[in-house]
Amino acid sequence: MAERIKYIAFIIFSLALTLIIYPIIGHWIWGGGWLADMGFLDFAGDTVVHSVGGWAALTGALILGPRYGKYDKNGKSRAIPGHNMSLAVIGLFVLWLGWFGFNPGSTMSFQNPADVAHILMTTNTGAIAAVLTATITSWIFIGKPDLGMTINGCLAGLVGVTGSCAFVSVTSSLIIGAIAGVIVVFAVVLFDKKKIDDPVGATSVHLVCGVFGTLCVGLFAQEGVTSLSTVNGLFFGGGFGQLGIQALGIVAVGVFVFATSALVWYVLKKTIGIRVSREEEIEGLDVSEHGNVAYPDFATLPTLMQSDSGVVTKAATYSANHASEVVSPEVAIPVVNKTHTGTKMTKVTIVANQNKFTELHMALDEIGITGLTVTNVLGHGAQKGYSQYYRGVPVDARLLSKMKLETVVSKISIDTLVETIKKALYTGNVGDGKIFIYDVENVIKVRTGEEGYEALQDE
């Protein structure tokens, strides 16, 4: 539900989920409740943890609705890429490491080290198998080895083996993880097609693979693989008994969590509201909900406050990395002759590949161009950039990373400058760059008041 939910509504729902819904399901399965009495097995929480959260998330996403702009007028899904895939990978590794405490820790003691070691092995094997199959599946289905799908694949493998990690062999965990890695890719695509907007694929990972992992206990359980495993699943001669119990538990938990979550979400929607306004969503919830910005260096400069007399009274903070400066009305601004010389001035803007910067900079320096403004920009020409996908959906704006260099010259020949630039940038391939040339009417140096050619000179 990220990027469009009110923070207070999320907090209140989280309280209801953890105070009421989770404990009830925990009692049913882990606390001696009716599912436990029937023989329902969920060692580390495929149902109690993952599918409960998945059902609640699915309910919230349905009631909340998709993000603004997620679907076009024809109902086709648009890609909204994640902010930082490097941080997403780091997050995966944190979770992966945490699973080594989560699953083996569910033994609640270290009395039998062999059990702990076995659970560590099945957990990791399931994850690795899912990494491979999710990558291969996305590569075949999408045409590229989508990193986002690989990340979700690893989590899918971990979730898929969580409920059965103490009851299945290492070989079985390999199969479970491999299947989970395939399932999660198609689940992400399916939810997108059904217009259920899930920015991080949580329902695909935790709900779909949580349900799958719960069923795997009834399929792959093998008596004796650990001291905790006392039943056989369908594939090891146990028949359909355990599988039926697992399926009944899935249905019971799904109905209860979906209904209670929907009730809580509905009450919140009718009272305090659960969704921010469209304007707040476009601006970003960092600002509207938290009063912060992720990157203050790039924030808009604050408007200076003025007194009734028009005198500036507030310090102007011009960057998060600089000290505040007070604009004083007593400072005498230099004034010089406004009539500048008639020397022709030309502005040259260069847009080119970033990897050509050093070579171009050195070439310009050799002909006496020392004043440059350099900006990292995104864009593309008539070629429309490159093909890019995010979780199987094509990205509308396929922008390329470019550099933009700007300089104003007067005494240096434009022909010489252009030839220097062309020589530095030319490779003969698409994307060598473009040069834009403009006439400049005037230049004014703020510190001294000089204009025209004199204002171009260095301090």
C-alpha cells in the first residue's frame, strides 16, 4: 500500500493486525487451537506469519485502490520503477540473513544441533533454487533477467520453505524453492493485470508463496528427516490426509483474515480516511505525511519572508551543505556603466555521453575554455532511448544518462570551438551528442556590476 496511504491509518491497522488478528491465528496453529488439534503443521510461519500478512495486504490494496497513474485509460499497467535497486538488494541480504535466525530459531532451543543444521540447509537451499528459477523465468518470459524478479524470487524461496523447513529433505527444499521462484514471477504479473497495485510484490511473495509453502508440508513432509518430523506427505506415502488438513487451514485462515482486515480497513476508510489526496500523492508522502524530504540538497529554496516595509528579514538557506546567509539591505551594490561593449557573445550547449566528459574537458581547456557549467541530465533523441522493464512491465520513459555542458564565449572562434567539440566526442555511433549555439544579448556579473565581455572574465 506504499505511496498512497495515510500514515496514521497504516499505524492503526498495524495495531489491529498485531494485537488481534495475528494472535488469533497464532493460537489456532501454534497455541493448541483447533487447527493444531487437527494436526495442521506450520513450523516457522508460512501461514501464521506470511499468508496472514499477505491476506491483510491484499485486502488493503483492494480497498485502497492503485496509485495515481499506475494504469492507463485502457487499464494497461504502467511501470513505476523502484527508487534504488542497490538498496533493494541490500535489503534482500538483510532479510536472507535474518531468515537463518527466523527458521532455525523456531526450534526454540539448541538441544538438537542436527535439527538446526538441517533447517539452515533447507532454508538456504530453497532460497538459492528460487533465485535461479526466478531469474531464468523472467529472462524467458520478459526477455531480460529482471533484478527485481530475482530479489522477489529469493524471498519467494525463503517463504516457500518456511513452513516445511523442519519436515522436508534438502532435495525436497530444492524442488520447493525452484517452484516458488517460478510462481512468484507469474504472480507479480497476474496481480498487475488484475489491477491490484502492489509496489513491492508483497502479496506475490508472502501470500501466494505462503499458501504454496503451506501445501508443500502436505506434499513433501518426510518422517524422520529431523527429530521434529513425524508425518509423511503425499509424495512420501502419507496419502492425502495431511494435504487436506493443510488446505483446510489455508481456507480458514484466508477467510478469517480477509474478513477481519476488510472490516478494519472499511471502518478506517469511513472515519479518518485511508488515502491521501491526489495532490499529496503526486508531491510525495515524504513531504505531506512526514514533513521531510529524502534529499534536502535538491529541495526548492525557501521563499524569503519580507516585512511590511519590504525589507528582507529572514536568512536564506541556499543549501543543506552551506551556512545560512542574511541578506542585508545596507550592502552597497556596485554600479558600473550599463553600456557594454558590442563584442559578440555566444552560448554553446553540449549534450553528450557522460563517459566523454574528461576527454572533452581537456580539449576545451587546451583552446582556452575555462568557464563551464556541467549538469548530469536524462533524455533521449528520436531513437527513444533503450528498452527497459520493471517487474515485467515496460517503462514508458526510457531515459538515458547524459551530461550537459554550457559555456559562453566571445573571443574564441565558434568554428574552432565546434571542431574541437566534434573531435572530442565523435565515435561514429548513435548518441555521440549534439551542440546547440545561441546568441547572447548580455552578461552581468553580480559582484561588480560589469556587463558584456568584461563580465565573462575570471574573478
